[in-house]
Amino acid sequence: MDDLEKAVLILFDVSGSIDDGLKKKAKDYCDEIKDKSSICSICLKKLCFSSIVEVRFWCLQTLQDVIRIHYASMSPEEKFFVRKSVFSMACSEPIDDENVAGVLEGPAYIKNKLAQVLVTLIYFEYPLIWSSVFTDFLPHLSKGAVVIDMFCRVLSALDDELISLDYTRTSEEMAAAGRIKDAMRQQCVAQIVRAWYDIVSLYRNSDEELCTSVLESMRRYISWIDIGLIANDAFIPLLFDLILVSEQLRGAAAACLLAVVYKGMEPQSKLSLLQSLQISRVFGLVAEDGDSEFISSIAALLSGYAAEVLECFKRLNSEEAKGVSMELLNEVLPSVFYVMQNCEFDATFSIVQFLSAYVGTMKSLSPLREKQLLHVGQILEVIRTHIRYDPAYRHNLDILDKIGREEEDRVAEFRKDLLVLLRSVNRVAPDVTQIFIRNSLAGAVASSPDRNVEEVEAALYLFYALGESISDESIRTGSGLLSELVPMLLSTRFPCHSNRLVALVYLETVTRFMKFIQENSQYIPMVMAAFLDERGIHHPNINVSRRASYLFMRVVKLLKVKLVPFIETILQSLQDTVARFTSMEYAAKDLPGSEDGSHIFEAIGLLIGMEDVPLEKQSDYLSALLTPLCQQVDTLLKHAKLSSSEEAPAKAGIIQQIIMAINSLSKGFSERLVTASRPAIGLMFKQTLDVLLQVLVVFPKVEPLRSKVTSFLHRMVETLGASVFPYLPKALEQLLVESEPKEMASFLLLLNQLICKFNTLFRDILEEVFPAIAGRIFNVIRTDAFPSGPGTNTEEVRELQDLQRTLYTFLHVIATHNLSSVFLSPKSRGYLDPMMQLLLYTSCNHSDILVRKACVQIFITLIKDWCSRPSGEEKVPGFQKFIIEAFATNCCLYSLLDKSFEFRDANTLVLFGEIVLAQKVMYEKFGDEFLIHFVSKAFAAAHCPQDLAAQYCQKLQGSDIKALKSFYRSLIESLRMQQNGSLVFR
């Protein structure tokens, strides 16, 4: 063993016993050898004399690298020597007169590497320099399996390295591939095909592995060679014979036939080819038991054939051609449908895409023929098969663990396309679709227990999906079989109803068809039973129970008055649910999403809050709900004052549930009912509010409770109207105590609601709370930009940004609801300056254009409210000066000159309109004092030409705001060009 062999072995060592230093030395030594001018000779010599496979691999890899990188600089003699030697090795010939390199006796990866070296030479030399490479190779195939195998490897490597479009290619590689294919078509493809045929015929019974290699390399070439060389009376019968007779070769033969089927051709020729294949002879194979890989290849062949026939049908216009296409399609479709339901599928073939295209062709065949109607039923069968859950995940899906959630998400995503397909099928054959769903429901009930859950769920989902694909009007009138299907759904008791998935899809389906129930009141008792018994709200699974509560609320909203006769029954049935909602155990069950169970109270509120319910009954119902809940809160609050801190969270949790319940309950009562027509009901809600406000006193620092009380106040503002006023001072005072930025933002939203609802009626209360709000907020938020960069996007900063954004809305609401005088009250005056500075900075710099617009609008309103006409008395000393010198200059000019002010953006154009309007208002209120300062100071600093300044004055003094806006935009753009971004104002 010489030094090179030792170095290569060290380089390839994977045992971990050789240290890195020695490996580096070995690599350096090998690199040194690679750089020698005689490297090709060294490698070829080693290939002859060294039997170490690592050394052979290194030599072949090095040869390939040398050819690929240094081919242009190699001498003609060296190229000839390398070409002759590599070719001799591939053909099992001596490299020189006496030395035979035994590469073909080595392992597969050595032979593959040799094939790659030969392909690299073909890339550079075929056909211009070495035109006979393929024709020279063919005579050597007579040497037997070893050389044939090598020839197949060369063809496969040529496809992998150059021809196949499965890989990204450079333009040079694409050009080389085109050149090589053209030359091969002209020179040797026919001979190669003949060799393929002869080899397979000769070796089919004696060397199946060799024949598989031949068929695999042939499959790769069919897409670009003359199809007549394969699709003929010799080769096609051979391929079918292999499929039908040879267990070892049939998969490879089927893949070759599929390549023939997929051959790109003009549609009429393609149709003739497909017709000539007589594909029906393999139909029976898909139902065979046995090799699943082979069944998959037959499945791919039949589905590919069907897709290509369908494409011919779509592209050909003659009646005769369409007739032939449809005949072929009708012949193959039963097998394709079987394949779709029973076989593993090639991921590249889209079942939905194919079936959608086929259903699309049916639209032109009206009315559908018997054959098409049969196919519609089979398509629906395919849909049902594919939407079914796998029974292996039944337990995971029922308890909804991590695996169950993943499976549910996967199926939901997969079903989207199938739902689109179902809609298409229903459009072309609504009667067949509805009969299929009816039979599916009936069949699912009768199915065996081990499949029952998935069968029932799939049948119900199909019915639900049908509801999603037809109009509300069709549902309302019960068109087609719906008048039979909906009662069937309501009356059927599924043995697997305790399963979560079945229960959920059942309730969703009943809800989807409620428009039918609306028109057919006789079914209301059945609907109520479905929601109120163990199929719905009393289902043992809490996920189902809570979802049922939400859906029941939607049903109540829809049926409303029609449910009045059932109120007693409903309330009686829900007694335990209502009690359970405010229990310790229920409060601790935190489920994700909005379905917290409180919807049952909203449903009850909608039922008992109707004016159709007699007052006495209404009072009794409401009292029966509110009184025990308020007593429970009262008791919990009293105990909370005495109990230990460990018990407090549990008590707070129950109170939270109760507030949510009462909040939801109140949604069913209108302001008119509780304040005008039935004030006694309003009194009950006021008493409740009184009790719940005590929560803020006993639990001043429990954020979830404060949030729930705030939410209830929002609700009471809508329900009680102005009669909520007496409760507000105390409530707002308590909410302001200990409020964090996040809570303060919620508090401002409550005030916004109060201002928008009551306008100036709210002035006195607002004047009381505004100083405390301003003090708290200006103490924590910045009047300039928040810090940016790494580490600054913390939750605390985000909460402050959210609070600041809410503050702008709050100030905007105050200003635009005739309440700007609140800012000037004695207690609030001290906050006027920081407020103005914040608004000014924001109107010029905030990244959100809509926030800037709101700030400009606030300034416009304040100018109108606080400034009288020119020479009038100044209402707010210093305000006019601030507006003229700071706001007008910075916001109305300098901020626009910044290149970030993008006129092409729609929101920015709206902001620009407000800025122009602000100038108009300032001129109306301040007259020449504004105009002189703006032109002589601000325009001068921006180097505005005199003629443009004069035109501005003229436009501003005119009455055409549109003309002013247009001129001012051109003025700003002109100043920007003049500065070219060199001046930065502010």
C-alpha cells in the first residue's frame, strides 16, 4: 500500500479512531496529488492496480472533477487517453494492451461514479468530438449482464445529470441536453430501443434484476424519443405480457406504459395512441391481493390514462373524437374509482383535480345519461371514503390530545378541496347527491361497531357539507329530498353519539338546516330535544357541551318567538347546567377559544327577554336566575374578606363565571324594554350592578375580575341607557385604582362608549375623571417615539404603545363630541401642555398614518372650539401662538417635506387633505397673523420661491378647497425636488 492509498483510507475513515490532525495531513497530501499535471494518469493507473474500493472511488471522483473543471486546458492527447481509458473500463476492455481495470466487479456506487465520469465526457464531447460513444458501446452489450448493467447506469446518469427536468438546470446544461438528445435521435435511439427489446426478451426469465434496470432506463427516455419506437406491435405486447405474467418485472413494465400514456402529443394523435393501447387488459389487476407496490403502479397507470383521455375530451372539438374519448373514459372509470377508494396513491396525482375536471365535463351533458349518473354515485363514494377519519386515531380524537388535534387539523385541511368537489357534484346531480346522503346515513347507523364512529361522522359531514353548498332558500323550502332528510336526521339515534366528533358534526348539521325548521315548526320539539339532552348540552364531553351551548344560542336567535311556548321546558332542562356553570369545578376548566359555556345564559336571555313573554313571567324567570347568582356573589365577597389568600383565587374564579353569566343573560334585554316598557326589569339589573361593583372594592387588584366588571359595565351602558349614570362615579373611581397600562386602555374604551352614547350629558362625570386619567397616562407614556431596535419589543412596551394608541382615540372622541371644554377645567389645565406636545409630535411623526390623521383632526376641532375670529378674545392663552408657530410650521409643512410622506398611498392622501383643511381653518380663525408667519417664516426656511408663496396666499384666500389641495401638493413636491432631501426640518 503506497502513501496515496494510505492517505485516501485515512480520509474516508468513519470509525472516529483517527485524530483530526492526521486527517488534515491526509487531505493536504491528496490535494497535492490532485494538483499534479499527471493526475489523470495517476488515477487511471490506480484504477487498474488498486483493489481498495475507497481508492477507486477517490480516483473516479478526482477524474470527474478534473474533466469538469479543467477540460478546456487539457491537451488533445490527455483527452484521448482519458476518453479511451474510461470507455474501456465501462465496456470491460483492457485500458492498455494488458491491464484490465476491474471496476465493473466493484459495488454499485463505484459503477455509478464511473457512469458519471463517462457522462461528464459526453457533456463536453458528444456529438462534435466523440460522435460514436453510443454506437461504439452497443456491440459490447453482447458480453453479457455486467456490460448491459453498466450501459443502463450510463443512460440513467445521463438523464439525472443533464436531461431530466426534475432538477433545476443552467442555460448551458439545457443547451447541452438539447444538443445530445437531437444527436441521439438522429444517430442511435432506434438501435438503443432495439437493444432494450432484445435484452428484456432474452433475460426476462433468467435475470429479472437486469431487465428491471433496462426498463427503468427506458422509462426515462420515452418522453423525448419517437413514440413509434415503443408504441408498436412488438414493444407494447411485450410490456403487457410482462405486466400480466412476470411478478418481478410487472411494476417496471407498468411504469414504462405510464410514460407512454403521459407522452406529450397533439390531442388527436394522443387519442389514437391511447385507444391503441387496449388498457382494459390490466383492469382486473387492481383488485388482486398481493404486492402493494405493484398495485400502486397499476393504480398510477389507470389514473394517469384516465386523466390523459379526459384531457383529449376537453381539447378535441369533433363529435366523433369526443365520443371516442367518452367511450374510453367510461371504460376505465370503474377501475379508477376502485383505485381511488382502495389503493395507495402517488402523491403527484390529484384525485380531486381529476374528478373536478370530469364533473366539469358533465355540465355540458344535460340531462345526464345513465352512465354519468352511475359515475356521480361512484364519485360520491370516493368523497365519502376520503373524508373518513382513520379508526386508529379514534381515542386521540375523542379525548383531543396533541395527536388528536394534529389529526383533526389535517383532516379539516384535506376536506376543503373535497367540499368544493361535492358542491360541483351537487350542482350537476342534486337528486343523486341527496339520495346518496340519505343512504349513507341509513347505512352508517347499521354499520359494524368497529367502523360505526367513522362511518356515521362521514355521513353526517356529507349532509353538513351539502347544507354549506345550497342556498338558504332551498333549505327553507325543503327542496329535493331535504324535507325527508332533515326529519330523518332529527329522529335518528346514532349508537356512537357519545363520541365527540359525531356529537359535534350532528349539532352543526342540525344548526345548518334551521331555516327549514323555521318554516316547519312541528319539528321544534325534536330540535329542542337534540340540544337539551345528552346529544347536546348534557353531553358528557365538555367540548361538546360548550359547543352545544353556543349553537343553541344561535338556534334561539333564529327561532325566537316560536320558542315562547317551550320556555318553561327549556329552563327546567337547563337548571343543572346553569348551576354547574358557577361551580368551582366548572370555573377551573379552562378551554381554549370563545366557547366558555356562557352562551347558554345568552340563549336564556334571548328567550326570556322578548316582549312576547308576559311581564309577570318575565320577572319571575329573571329573578329566579339573578337572585341566587347575586346572593352567591354577596356570600363569596363576605367570605373573601375573612378567608386566607390561598382561597381567594378559587372564589375569584367563581365570581368571574357569575359575572360572565349575568353579562350574557343581559344581552337578551333591549334598552327600550328595561327603561321604558318594563322598568321593573331594569331595576333588577341595577340591583345586580350594585352587587357586582362591590367586586372592585373587595378584589381591587385581580385583573381578570376587573376586566369582567368592565365588560359588564359596557353591557349595562347599552341595556340601562342613561339610568346607569348614578352608578358611574363609584364604578369609574374603583376602576382607576391600581390600573396597569393594559387595564387603562380598557378603561378608556369604556369611556369612549359612554361619550359616544351620551355626548355632553357625560360632561360632568368626564370632568371629574379626566385629570386622574391624564395624570396616570402622561406619567407612563412618552411624548416622543418609543425606543426601537433589538430588545425593545417587550410586552411592557407593546402595552404602552397600545395605551398610547387608545389615548389618541379617546382624545379624538372627546374633541369631536363637543366636550373639548373638559381639557380646560381647572383640574385638567395642568395637563394641557404635555397633551399638546404629544399630539404635535404624533401628528408629524407617527408611523401609523391614521393615528396622525386623528391628531390633526383633534387640532382642527380645538382651533374651531377655542379660537374666535381674528382679533377676538383669546379663550386659551398661548394656544393660538402654539398653533401658528409649532403646529402649522411642523405638521403642515415640514412633516410633508419628509420623503417618507408618500403621496401614492391612499391613507396618506386622506391625511394630506386634513392638513390642508387645517390651514384653511387657521386662516379663517387667525387671518393674516397665520398667513404672514407661515409664509415669511416657514416658507422662507424651506426656500420657497416668492411666486409660489404668492400663489399659495391667493389659493388659501379663495373658496376652492380642491384647488388649494392640488396646488399645495405641487408646491410640496416642488420644494422636495429643490432640496433633494438635503434639508431636515424639526
